[in-house]
Amino acid sequence: MSHDKQSLCEQVNFNEIYLKNVQAATNFAYYKCGDRDAALDIVQDAFAKIWEHCSQIDYHKVKTYLFTTVNNLFLNTIKHQKVVLAYAKDTPNLDRTNQSPEYILEEEEFKVKLQNAIASLSEAQREVFLMNRIDGKKYREIAELLDISQKAVEKRMSGALKLLKAQIENI
């Protein structure tokens, strides 16, 4: 068993793990904290921890270790500050030359409503909702990443949709 054991301490292996997982880990951190810069910081810290402890981490379990570390780092940050979801802020600006001021205002109001509605979800619901709707991940994948059952994912998603529908007409 030990002869085929790959080491994270080898730069090539670490780089491969980094490239394979950095996007998913960053999205995961973003869904937790709602702040792109903070998410990037958390993920970089998590990879730094993996590098520091490379000899103690099983190469085949590194993804689980990464997501657990990201989650723990996030929990540490919320002890110090309340985090607000900046979801609508990052949507690209549309070409507004042919849109009426009323339409633009309605669109902005909807973005704010949506942002507030998503922010009002529990962390568990928001995480599952955004992983599914933004990343396009299937419930099975989400369950695996979060180390929960697929039923739990379905329940969180159902709760999220129910709350969002109640808060925003015609969503």
C-alpha cells in the first residue's frame, strides 16, 4: 500500500490538487461567506495549511481535508465579523442604452430583493442553493462535497426555494 502512496509534499502533486480543486473550494467559501475576496483568502489559507501539513495528509483524502479546512476557517472568521452576501453586486452591467429608467429601477429593486432573500436563507440552505443554481452541481455532488446525505441536500434546497418564493413574487 505504501509503495503507491502519492505525497502532497511533492510540488507536482500539490499543484495538481490545487488546480483540480481551487475553483470548487473558492465557490464553496464564497457561498459560506458571501464575499469574493474573503473567499479567496480563506482558500489560500487552506492550501497553505495543506502544504504545511503535507506529510500528514492522505493524498486520496485531500479534497475532504480541503473542504473541512475551508469550513473551519470560515467559522473562525464569522466569530469576528458578521458577513453579508454580496450576490447581486457582482452581476455584470447590462447594456442599458435602450432601457427605460422605470425598467432599470425595477431591475435594481429586484436585484436588491433577490440579494436580501438569498442572504436571509440559513447558511446551509444558501450554500446548497448557490452550489446548485450557480455552479450547476447535482444534488449527489453537493451531498458528497458537504459530506451529508442527498436527502439532506433535497430538504435544504426545498426549504430555500420555499423561503425565496415567499419573499419574492414570481421568482
